[in-house]
Amino acid sequence: MSDLIFEQIYLRSSSGIAMISLQDGTMIRCNPALCRMFGYTEQELMAFRYGELVMPGEVCTSDPSSILTFMLAQPGEECYKEKRFTRKDGGLLWAKLHLILIREQPEDEPHCLVIEMTDITNRKQAEEKLRDSERNYRLISENSLDFISRNAVDGFATYLYASSICLPMYGYTPEEMTGTRALDYIHPDDLGMVKNYLKDCIRGKENLPILFRFLRKDGTYMWTETTIRHVYSEDKQDYEIIAVSRDAGGRKQYEMRLEESQTRYKSLFEYNPSAISVMDLLGRTLSVNSSMEYMTGYARSDLLMSHFTEVIDSDELDYVSERYRRAAEGIAQTFESRIVHRDGHIVEASMIFVPILVDGDVVGVFSITSDITEHKRHLNQIEKLSYEHALILNSVSEGIFGIDIEGRTMFINPAAADLLGYGPGEWTGRSHEDPIQLMRLSGEYAGEQMSLLRMFSESGMHDEREGVFWRQDGSSFLVNYRMSPLYDKGVRKGTVVVFRDITEEKEIRRAKESAEQADRAKSEFLAIISHELRTPMNGIIGMTDLLKDTELNEEQRGYAEIISQSGESLLHILNEVLDFSKIEAGMMTLELKEVDLRSVLQGVSDLFYPKVADKRLNLSYDIDPDLPDMLITDEARLRQILVNLVGNAVKFTNSGSIDIEVKLGAVRNPSRIIVLFTVKDTGIGIPEDRQGQLFQSFTQLHPSINRKYGGTGLGLAISKKLAELLGGTIGVDSREGEGSSFYFTVEAVLPGGAAPSEAEAEAETAGESLGPESYAEGRYGPLSILIAEDHPVNRYLMKTFLQKRGYYPDIAEDGEQAVRAAHLKDYDLIFMDIQMPLMDGLEATALIREKHGPRPIIIAVTAFARKEDREMCIKAGMQDFISKPIQGDDLDRVLKQWGPGSALTGKTMVSESD
């Protein structure tokens, strides 16, 4: 067992370990960490002599006898050195070496040298940077145009040091300022602000620059921008203030860079998933991140200045304290231990102690801790497995088999036998010189063919790869496979192979790529052919118009009119196909400019006036007075959507009216708004079960419609894509025989000035919140309803659906508003969106349930419709679930199921299995 543990430590150690022959200086063994340090594979490293890796200029020799002489000259059997080496990529590797002579017996001559290497490149580079920093500090302090000072934390910020720039800057010599109180120089009007700033900085708040007036020696005041930091002085063993001041004109830019640097450090420290703490040499905790709070269960205030051992399991105290002592002496430590959570449970932890060096001296220790409880529990479960492993092997879908170092089968699960084409018992116990042939892939089916045994002997354990396996009958299939060594008490006994058939996955990926390529080719072809066909069509139409201007008899003129009308129809179809193909091919671009909404709507109305007059229809438009006269959007695309929708309305309406409404939907920010367009008609309407097909390409609802009304089925598909290009969406509300209401939104930019207020923007769509009309006798009886939805269009749709059924709901725009509304009013039903700002629907539901119990009935409204999403909503306290886009039938079911006589009389909640 000890050999197994040693081998695992050797393989997983973060330190590089090598065994070097004293006969020829070559490497006998080297672990994975050493290979990573140098960038070589194990085989490449073992081809070198030790001295060949040392950087030129270092005192070293590859003569093994010299190594031995060097070791024997040291006190004892081991020593420590620091050397520079050359990596495979030519880079520099600084390493701390722990050299140990190995003897078979104490009285024998040493036969090999073990070297433990620790990569200290970063430390060395950091030391060099620190030395540069110290030099720079001296140069900056004496030559900087900024005034640098050290001040006491005594309530007056007494100057302990003042840089020489104070003379030309303020008129005082450094000697005059040293010992005086900094607050005495501050303008009386700025003194209170500066005092609060000092207090905030000492308490650890973010040290942003502060602007104030400073008294010069000549009696005038100078505007100064100052940044201070509250730091620990090593020489005084106490905290003091470091202040940097400059003329207010140039300090801002410097502070912005300083703030950015601080933000990066804070992000790295505070948001690190590992628990990190900073300790002094006495083991007291000086700083912790939020992950440490979470791992231990203690608040930051509880942990600060506490001894690090207070959260360590008592059985581990001596062990961890010894590790800390070594780290405090400058040797980084990596180990495992146990932490006691505040509630008493044990947290298995992987810990790293890293010494903090300043000027080459250790001044503290970083602790980096990761929770490995689950990992340890997993390992314990594996160790406890006995016969259960057979059950697991037989149940998994992946193929798993094991072979010993001689190639004999050790075990195979049914999935592997089936995938490899072996019947029960055919494989087990047989000796196979080449049990499975493997082809390593480089690109597609290419690579060297070899057995798995040979592959493993060359590369050892590795991550998942792709390859080709051969079945017993000689056929092959694509696999994802992974090989791992099998050890018993430290001795490798064989290899375990886990694989799965990915042939079908490959085919699916290829089919998907082919389909996407074909779709792109189709769009490009349509764009080209539609464009090319327009040229002859324009010729036909133009020549027909010229023909009509000549002297023709009545029959000839009739023929010419038919040719002209047919050509115009065909050109319209080609234009639609060209527009659609441009959008599909990603070639449609927007031309944003100022647009007069009233002019656009008047132009659309004028375009259809002859057809409307022919059919004796009424066509009108209405613009929300809250909307500005001019907006910035793509006028041509907006007009095209309106023309398509109004054209459909005119086509399918035989009597009645067509109304165009334009409203302010929402305010995105002071310069962007959402505009809602609605085209209502009293035409033939659309069956609810066919509305989902409306916006699909080349689709019409029934062949008879095509025969009667004509068209390509592209108009609404193009409108949908154009609306999306304009930053909006499109939809429809219709009942067969009752007309249709098509709506779409666009995002527009205001040419100047601020957007209307949010309250104005939603006055039409949201209605009066908590108004008296919200409780109404509708289709399914009296119901008081609240809609909690952040998207203005979705609010409008739900509100419209409910109004058509006789209900006037209240509106909440986020989870917090929904909770407040439920506290103020006794609702029967709440339609709750799941994803909302400030507070999501699940959290809002939990708070409502906590205060009001099972009422009101809360219905989840979400675009996610998976079973697990439904179960999540039910567990959160919701009684039912409908998915977006909202369907009328779904809404009717909910209103009927949870209306009077059911939910309102104490109906039980829907179970998770419903």
C-alpha cells in the first residue's frame, strides 16, 4: 500500500522529480510535473544528461563523478541549490533543487541521485520586479512631479515624510512640513469632506481620488487632487497613510489607471472560487475573500485577526501548524487537511500555503483552500466498492474492458462485448497478442494503426481521444476512448479502456454541416437568379408599356394589358424572392436616417387608396401623441413591413375597416425607444391552429387561398425577418371570421432630447396598476388578476388576451412590484414571468407564498417548456405552468381550471407528476 501511495505522490506531485544515474548522468525517471516544467515528454527528457539542461554560464558538469564529488562535499546526504535551466521552447526556468543521494543499504555506495525541482521562475521574476520597484520608488520619490508623503494615523494626518517637490509645489521645504498636521493646510470649507475621506480610507473603503484646496506658504490656496492608502509599515510595525498629491489638472488620468489595477486585484482575490486568506507570521488572518466565508460559514468580521488554526480540525492542528511553519520559512506547501464548518460539519480541503516575500523576507503567508469533500467522498466510495463494480459495469452504456500487461483479458462489460462483436464468454480469459486494433485519427480517417497495448506503453494515461476500433468480424467504427493504468499496491497490473461508439454522432455533424452549406447555397442561388430574372422582366414590362402607347385595336390593347399585369405580378414575386434570399444570405443591410412617421403612414395609405376605394373599405391610421414626430430607423424596411401587412389586410378584407395604430411601447434609455405598430382588419381571420405557420417561408394556410388571392407565401416571412433586423418582433392575434390584428415592434433612436418617461411609455400597454377595474365578471366568472412581466410587448399581449375574455388585469414590471402588489391587494390569479430584473419570478413566488399561503393562484409564464422547468416552478410554489408564446387555448384552460368554483374554493395544488 505504501508503494502505491508513493507512486501516486510521485505521479501527482506539483514538484518535478527526477532520478539521475551516477554512472552517466542520464535521467532514469522523471515525473509528469518535471515534463511540464521543461516542456518535454518523458522520453525526450530521458534522452538528456542532467548538465545539458542547465543554462550556459551556470557552474555545472554532466560528469557523474563530479556530481558525486559535489554531493560528498556537502554536509549530509542532501543539499539545496538554485539553478537556471533552458526549457524546450528556449525560455528560462528558475528552479529550486533538493538533491538527495540514494543508497540501497546505508553502508553501500550511492547508485543514483534524486532531484526534487520547484519552479521558482515567477518568484525570481517577482523579486527582480520588486527590486526595480524599490529603485523606481526612490527615483519617483525624489524626482516625481507629484507630492508624495507619509502621514500618521493620528486623526490629523501628521506628516512623517514629505518629498522635495513640496517646495516648488506649495512653497514649503520637506523639513518645514515634517511633523506638522496635514489637516491644518486644508481649506475650512473642504475640511469636513477630507476628514470623512480619511476615515473611510482607514476603514478600508475604496480610495478614490479627492479634490480639495491646499494652503500654500504665500497664503493662497491651490486645488490639489490627492489619493491616499492605508498601509502597514514594516519598520514601525503599525499602519500609516501614503498620500500622493498633484495639481488637479493631471491627477485624474493617473488615478483611473490606479483604480483599474485595484479592480483587477480585487476581482482576482474576491471572486476566486478558491477560499483565499492572507495571514501574518503569527498566523493571524488579515484578509479573506467571500469564498472563505462560504467554506467556513463564518462572516468576514469573525475571521479577521483570528488565528488560522481556529477553523482546522483539532486532529490536524499539529500537522497543519508544521506546514505553516515551513511556509513561513519560505517553502511553499501543498497538502490536504480538514476544516470545521461553523455548523459543525467537516469540510475536506486541499490547501496551499504560499510565503509572501518582501525584499527577500517572508512577511506573511497566502492560504489557498479548495473544498474536496465531494472528491474525497468519491474516492472513499471507490475504495469501498466490492461486488457493486460488476453491477455498475453491466449497467453503463459505455464500453469498458481491462487487459493485463501480457494482453490477457481481465474483465469486460456487456456494452463493450456487444460493441466489439463478442458473445457471452468469448472474450473473457482469452489471451490476445493484439486484442483490439486502434487507428489514431489526425483529421479524418488517417493515422498509424497499432494495438492498444502498444499505444498505452508509448503514451501512458491520457484524456479522451478519437480513433477507430475493429470488431471481431473485421468491421470498424469510430470511438471516443480513454485509457488509464490499473495499479495494485503500486505495481501496474494492466490497462483499463473506456470507449463509446460515435459513428452516428459524426454522421449527424456531417449532415448538419451539409444542410447548412446547402441552405447557404440555396439563398445565394435565389439571390442571383432573382436578380438576373428582374432584368428581362423589366424589359418585358417596359416594352409592353411602349406597346400600349402605340395605336392598337381594342383586342390588342386587352392583350397588352394582360401582359403588363402579368409582368407586374411576376416582378412582385421576384422582388419578394430577392428580398427573402438577401435576408437568408445575410446580405440585407439597414440604412438608418430620420423618418417622419406621419409621412410614412400617409404614403402607405395613399398606396392602397385605389384598392380600398374599389372594395369600399375604410383605411385609417392613428399615432400616439407621446411619440415624437421624427425617429431614426430604416424608412424603407419599415415601409416594406407596413405595406406587406396592410396589403394582406386589404387582400383578405371584403367589408369593414383597416386601422393602423402606432404607440410608444417602452423606453430603453434616454435616446432609444420601442415603437409598437398594429394593423387591424375585419377580414376573414385566421384559425388558431394555423397561426403558427403564418411567418414560415413559402407557406400559405390552404391551397384555396393561393388560388383565390395569389401570392408567394413570403410576405409575412420577410416582414418577420425585417422586424428582427429593426430590433423588434412580430406577432398576430386573430379568430376565424372575426378579423386579424398583426403587430410588430421596432427599436428606434431619438434624433435629440430625452425619451418619454417610463410611466408615459406604458400607460397604454399596462393600464392603471391596482385600479378598480382589475376585478371583473369575465367569461369564466369574476376574477382579480395580476400580470407580472418585464417585457412591454408580452405585457400588451397578455393584457389583450385577457381583455378579450372580459378581464382587466393589473400590471407589475418585475418581481419586486409583483410582491408589493400581492401585499396590497387580494388577487385570485397571478401570471408570473420567470425571468425578470431585480427579482425573478421564482423568488417573488416564494415571498408571496410565505406571507399569503396557497392563495393567490400563481401561474408560471415562461419560454422554457421542459419537464424539469415545470417541476422547478411547481416546487417554487406555483400551481400551474403555461409556455410562451401564449396560446388562447392554454389561457382558457387556466382560467377555467383555476376560476371560481375551483381554486377560489380551496382546490389543491397540481402535483409534480401532472
